[in-house]
Amino acid sequence: SDIDWLNARHDWPYLKSIIAVRARRDVDGVTSEETRYFISSLNCDDKPKLAKAIRAHWQVENNLHWVLDMAFDEDRSRIRKGHSAANMSILRHIALNLVKAEKSSKVGIKTKRLKTGWDNQYMLKILGQSN
């Protein structure tokens, strides 16, 4: 919670703490460790509340990754050159948000994505250019 130096550099009025979480992972007998850092509006004294917030953050991240993989087959992407992977990730997020916002079709995200590729009128509807 000793973050006056950070508050002096940024206008983050609710910032109260920086949290470092050490994570250990065992997969097939191979152990890896990493430290993850979080900035937070929570007091660093309430460790159970911090742990709950961090788990909730990762639950959202994991759910988003699962949706992107199911709808866009993201894990099989071989886009690697330059900034292309980051750029495609942004485009996938935009596409996902547009598809989720379209409520007239009661089908899943993957089906909506495919329908968008097959039907120009539906694509324009997804893009907000047609009712």
C-alpha cells in the first residue's frame, strides 16, 4: 500500500494498492512459477477480499478466452509476424462485442459469426448499418 510514488505519476483517485501474486503450476511433472501484478482500489489488509477479486478477474479472462476459442478457433491461429497477433486479437474482440450486441437472432455466437459471413444483410445489421 506504499504507493504515493505511483499516485504522484497518475491520476487514479481510487488506487489503494499493488498486489503481487506468486502462482505455481504443475503440468505433467513440470513446475513453473510466475509473479502476476495487479493494481487495485482495495485495501491490501483484506487478503481474503483481494484473493476473491483476483479469482473473479481470472474467471472473466478464462471465460473470454473460451468464447474466443470456440467462436473464432483462436487457439489454432498461426498469426505471428510483427504486431499481427495483437491486431487480430483486437479485431476478434470487436467482432465478438458486435455479435453479442445483436439480439434478433437467438443462436450462439459461433453461428452468428458464420451467418455474418454468409448473409450480407445480416452482416450490415451486425455492423449497425441496417435494421
